[in-house]
Amino acid sequence: MSARRLRLGVAGLGRAFTLMLPTLTRHPRVEVVAAADPRPEARRRFESDFRARAHESVAALCADASVEAVYVATPHGDHADHAILAAQHRKHVLVEKPMAISLDEATRMIDAASAAAVHLVVGPSHSFDAPIARVRAIVESGAAGRVRMITALNYTDFLYRPRRPEELDTAKGGGVVFSQAAHQVDIVRLIAGARASFVRALTGAWDAARATEGAYAALVGFEDGAYASLAYSGYGHFDSDEFCAGVSELGRPKGAAHGKARRALARAASNEAQAKAARNYGGADYEPPAGVAPWHEHFGLVIVACERADLRPMPNGVMVYGDDDARFDSIAPPQVPRAEVIDELADAVLLDKPPRHDGAWGRATLEACLAILESSRRQGDVRLRHQ
């Protein structure tokens, strides 16, 4: 007899759902039974692809008796309302990062899940990636000694991909700090294995036409004395996938694409939001993901300096630089992309196993992201209290 599958409903059929689509269609522990999206073309496509119900509203999805867990993949500013609504309907919740755009929202989400006795998982983020998990396992084994310093660096074209207006408005959860720093903060918190205690940061908003933050540099201090430096730029010049053997963030070969995002944005300038909608699931320019990527996903260069070794996660394993030699700890290619996300959710719902990336975890990462913005504004350290 095959194991029971988790019955999942999807709130929002946009970009986040598209990136999770290969996972949701291949993972043996999940069955997508319903969805919600305001776009009729997305609903039609979903009904055709999944032979399942597509609702116009998240409220209708949450009331759907066939759904036992809801994947909240709506815009950042809607995460709290939709996660709380799902919990009130006794649905377990997987909510995209960032968990919310304020600590008050995050706390209300945690409280709603607790009151309904349902699990709340925050993800996916790149802290779920298999190479990051392998680094953490090496650290936990004690073989490399204690973590002393972590360096995380990523340069992309994030800011010049087609965006809806709120994605370029920091107050509404736009910009690279909410969308991208959550990945780096999650990664360094997981690897460090200690409570973060403070953040010191600067941010850059250097394009008046896209006035939200497009870059940041941050120092995160941990209670045990370790620290992590985070640097990110989404301004589309240098591409740090060069440091990862030309493998893209999604684990695919990276072709010659310098300036591609800016050129595409220039063509879509008359209606940027419409161009994004056309590329999303069900849109006129939508292209389904092509098979399983040959390598694991990553989020740029990460180097972990420990007492007796430096560790570098890569798309196909971990380089371990010891006192006397360097070796490569390989990891088999993924059979299901982002399988770890569904495994954590399914273990929570079906086996009642407490998830690592729970509401408290997501709130702690959000607090650090908000601290990056606050530290840059007031040019000083920001102490963290929700770790």
C-alpha cells in the first residue's frame, strides 16, 4: 500500500508557484488538489494541467474541504492575511518567504497557527538546499570545529526583471531585502546554529526609476561570537554564477546572458506588469519548466570558516578545505527539485514532526531582514530580540 499523500491547495499561481511546479508535480508525498488565483487564464491552465478545482479567491480555497494544507504564494503583502485565513479553516500552511512584511504580522500568523493546532512552515528558501544541509551536517559532526565566520555573496539581475508596482515599493514588501536577503539570512542562521544577536548594514537604491533597495551589505553577529557578512546586488551587471561553475540559481547551465534582463525590460517598459503577467503561469508567454535540473539550487558564493576547515557549498556537493588537504564531498543530483521543502511540510502534517523552518524561524529571519533596513536608515547596530 502506498503512503498517503498530502492534499495541497495553492494560493497564487504566479512566479513562486511556477518555480515550485516541478516539485509539486513530481514529489510522491504531495497531491495538488485545488488552487486560487484572480486571473482566469491561470485558473483555466491549472484546471487543465491538474484536473482539479481552481477558485477565484483564497477564501474559497481555504473553505475547500479537499484541501488539508495551503501553499501561500501570493504577493508579500498578502502573506499574513492568507496564512491566517488558512489556519482559521484548520489548514496547515506553507508560506513563501518573506513570511510577512512586519513582525506584528508574523506574530499574528504564529498565534493563528497555534490556536488552530496546525503547522506553519516558512519556505522555500535556499537554506533547504541539499548542499547547505550537508554543510550543516559537517558542522554538527564536529569534524571542522566551530563556525567562526561565514561569507555569503550574490550578484544577479533581480531588480531588472519585470515587476508589479508593489514589488518596487519597500513599504509593500518590495526590493531585494525582503525578497533576497531572506535567503542569505536563512542560510547563515542554519549553518551557524546559534542565535543571531545584532545586524549592522547599508543598503543601496541607486536607480531612481526603480527606487527600492537593489543592493545591501550586512554584518550579522551571533551570540557565540561567530559572524556572517552578506552582500547582494540585483543591478544586473556582474553575475556571481561565475563563482558556481556557470550553474544558475535554479541548478541549470547558465548561458551567455549579460544584459538580457535590462534588454527585456526595455522592450516591456510600456506595461511592465502586463509583461510579467504574460510570463506567469497561464499567460500568453508562459513556458513550462523543462524537466529536473541537473544540479542542486544555490544562492551564490558561500564560504564557511571553521576552526579546522573552510567549507564551500556548491551545486553538486561541498568543498572541504582542511589543515593538510582539500577534498570534495559530492552530492547526488536531485531527483525532485526542492524535495526538502515538501518533505519538511509532509513530515509535519502527516507525521506531526516539528518543522525546522516553523513560524518562529521565519519570524527570526524576517526580523534580521527588517534590521538590515533599519540599520541602514539610522547608521548603527540593531539588536535582535526574536531569535
